[in-house]
Amino acid sequence: MAETVSIKDQVRILVQMQERDSKIYALLKEKEELPAEISRLQNIFEDKKTALKSLEEKEKALAVKRKEEELELASKEENIRKLNTQLLSLKTNKEYQAMLSQIGGLKTDCSVLEEEILKMMDGQDSLKAEAVGEKARLAEEENKFKEEKKKIDQRLKEIEWAINDLTAKRNQLIPSLDKHIFSSYERILKGRGGLALVKIKDYSCQGCYIAVTSQVVNEIKMQDKMIICESCARMLYLEEDL
């Protein structure tokens, strides 16, 4: 049956097939890109988790350091108390002055430690406040990720359904096509990114936008064979002749 169909009828069928194939290729491209979008959102979410973990680890490290400083301060203060007690039992002025000097050094050390501990407390407060904000941002990003992933998963299902529907409809056209013409169409379709059949508009191929000659246009009008663009190797047709 296909062998008796005119070139004009063949082109009409190919136009329908190309419309469906263009939609299929567009859907396949979208289907391929959507997982990358999920990965992008996942990475943003993971970055927020990493940032929060880093803040929490800094706060913990600072708390450990502060505890060490507080223990050292307590130890020095205890030494000061002991030395103050010992002052009463000293017999010479030299020993007394030496111990006062030792006590003064410990008091200076305590002042430095107290200042460092206060800075650490401020640092902990700052890190805790930043962590609270980061947790809020993380929760927001997690909700956004889940919501977007749900939309993308739904879109993927819609795409799959649409591809199956369009594929079934394009397959209905195949029996009406000459097997050689269809074979050429399929080969060009795969080699030219889903666009095998293009129209001529204003003496220009709408596949590569290169000008075609009047002779090529006349050959298309004759409708005795399929005409191929010399530049992009796509099948050509004139919309007004269909």
C-alpha cells in the first residue's frame, strides 16, 4: 500500500510524524534534564547540612577549649588561695616578697584566662545564634527540596505518559509510509537531533537556515521524489503545496 502513495501524501504523513517526533525529542530532553535539577537542589540542601555541622563542631570545640581554660583558671585560683594561706607562715621578708610576686603572676594569668573565657563565651553565643539561623534555613531548604522533588517526580510521570502516547500515535503512521522513505527519515532524525523534515520558507531551509536555489524549490514542487537539503541533509518540503 505504501508504495502506491504519492510523494505529496508521503510528505503529509511525514509532517504529522515530525510534529510528534519533535514533541517526543523535547520531552526526552526535559526528562534527561530533570534529574540534574533534583541533584542541584540536593546539593544545595547538603551544603546547608554541611554548614550547620561545621558550626556545631566549632561550637563544641570552643566549649571544650573553654572547659579547659576554666579548669586551668580554677587551678590557679586554688593555688592563689593556698599561697595566701602560706604567707602567714613565712619568716623572712624575702620569702614574703617572693611569694607575693608568685601570687601576682598567678593573678595576672587568671586575668588573662578570664578574658579569654569571656571571649569564648561570646564566641559560643555567636555560633549558637548562627546555628539557629542555619537550622531554620536548612529546614526551609529541606521543605523546598521535598516539594520540588515531588513536582519533578510528577512531571517525570507526565512526560513518560506523553512519550508513550506520542510514540503510539507516530507508530500508527508507519504502515502508510514507503519503507525506504521511512528508513531515510529515521536515519536523518537520529543524526539531526530529532529534526528530519523541515519546510522551505523564503527560499531558506528551516533546519539550517541556509538559502536554497530556485532549482531546489522547483524540484520539490515536482513531487516525484524526496528532496534533501544540500547543507544539513534534512528532508525538505513546501508547506503551501500540501
